[in-house]
Amino acid sequence: MTISIRSVEKQFARYPALRGVSLEVQPGELLALLGPSGSGKTTLLRIIAGLEFPEAGQVAFDDQDVTFASAAVRKVGFVFQQYALFRHMTVAKNIAFGLDVRKAKDRPARAEINRRVEDLLGLVELGGLGGRYPAQLSGGQRQRVALARALAVSPQVLLLDEPFGALDATVRKSLRKELRRIHNATGVTTIFVTHDQEEALDLADRVAILNQGSIEQVGTPQEVYDQPASAFVCSFVGETNRFDGAVSGGRFVCGSVSLAVDCADGPKTAFVRPHDLVVAPEGFEAKIVRVTAQGPVIQIEAQTASDQRIEISLARQEAGSIAVGQTLRLAARKVHLFDPAD
């Protein structure tokens, strides 16, 4: 199933939620809609689902115009953040619900429904728990039930709105792996909304980054991280140190910070990721104010001679015997430069 979003606009009262958004989702792709709160990502997902309708633009499934078609006609599966399970129904009944409520002529035989439920329980690794009720499950297990229920109706498209938002960090990580495994097993075109950059980069084939109702960039996780298209993308995806200054004669200068760059002269905003800062004899000075060990990485907070706080990530073997109060000289492996207006 290919999903085509063409110049979609949506407004709530006087607030523009989507501004001419266009996006192509490829068959069998797992795409993340990533952005801060209010960026329009959930509105876009609901328009794809048929739960909201745009003021302008078009939504097409495999070149079929479904802009104003109902969710039922679109055959989408939807997984919400809060599970939305029926408390009075067993796990098996929850999964079978979408099949059970079909009209008699469209409803599979009971044996087929039961077989489908058992297959899905196995797929989401809840085999043997079909007789339990939602209250007897953990949060992670409930979200797996919600996913199985969405898959039970054999959707053309699977949509997930912040599916792991209500779970703790350890369970979220585990479920991300499970969702990737299930996606690979089913091949259903899948779109999920998240504000968690780590989640998007870890799980998705491609990431669409939204900001103030517009798409800033669409690309693979590596592309949006290593080749950000705008200052917003660079600052939103991954940790960065930001410097506002100017380029002159192949050097970017911001206060006491001076970095070698390949760019025309003029005002620029520079971003350097903490792991791209390296100790170098000819670099700019920064005094260490805090050191934290995180496994094989040493996280350093330092202050430049012009009083700007920066973050540095060094491998243990690179860090050596550093301590608070020590002065480092730093250079950058890679600098991302943008015009100040960006």
C-alpha cells in the first residue's frame, strides 16, 4: 500500500495545524512522524486514518482518492497510546472484536476467528494469555494486545499514535524491538507518531520531521542525523552545541570559539554534536565543570573562555585522566552550518 499525501492543509479555529504537507509512504515501509508537541504529526496521522479531514489537499491509497473516505473504507488499523482495551472482555475477545462486529456476510467463521486470534497471540508473544483480562496484564502486554487487535482485521495500513508513550523506558525499548519484528513479519505499511527522537531513529526505515505544521525533512535515520536539512532538524535530532557567530577566511568564530570550516564568509549558526568535539593542541579552550561516566563514554560539561556552556562526549580511552577544573583545547570533526534565519 502506497500512501500519498498531497499539499494537505488543516486548521483548528485560527491555528494552522498543517501547512501544505506532502509526503509519499512506500509499500511495506515503517515511517516515523517525528516532531515536538504542536508540530502537526498527530493531526496528519488522523487525516491519514480518516478520523479528521483536511481543508485542502488530497490523501490517496495506491492512487485511490480517500481524502474524505471513512476509516472503515480505508481499512486502517489504529493503535492508541492508552491501549483503549475493553476491560470486561478477555484478551482473546479484545483481539477478535474487529472481526466479531462485522456484518454476518463479511464475518469469518468462528473457527477462523479463533485461529486468527491464536496466530496473533503467538506473533505478539502472548501465547496462552487469551483468557486473561486487561487488568491482569502489564502495560507492555496491554499494548501488545492493542497491536494484535489492530492487526486482526488485516489492515492495509497500520497507524500508531505515540504507542509507547505511557510505558517506562525499559519496556519501551523492548516493545520497539517487538514492533520492528512484527512489522518485518507482516509487511504492513506502518506509520507511527512519536516525539522521542531515539525511538524514531532506532525503529523507522525513514523519518519525517515536522515543525509548526510543515515537514522540514524526510530521510533515513542516518540522513536526518548526519545531513540535517535545517537548523531545526539539527537541534531537534540528537544532542548539539549551538554557536551563533560568523565565518571569515575559513574560520567560524563565536566569542572565544574558533572552528575550521569550508564555507563562504558571513553570519552563520553552527552546530557541533558532543561526540564531534575532540581534544586538539591548537583548539579553543574550555574549562571542565562536570564529568559523568556513562559506560564506555565520558560526558563532560565545560565552559568556554567566553562563558558558553558546551557538552563533550569522549570515549574512555580518549578522555584519559580528566578532572573538574582542567582546561581542554578542543576542535571539531564536523560542523553543521546554517544561515541565521534558519
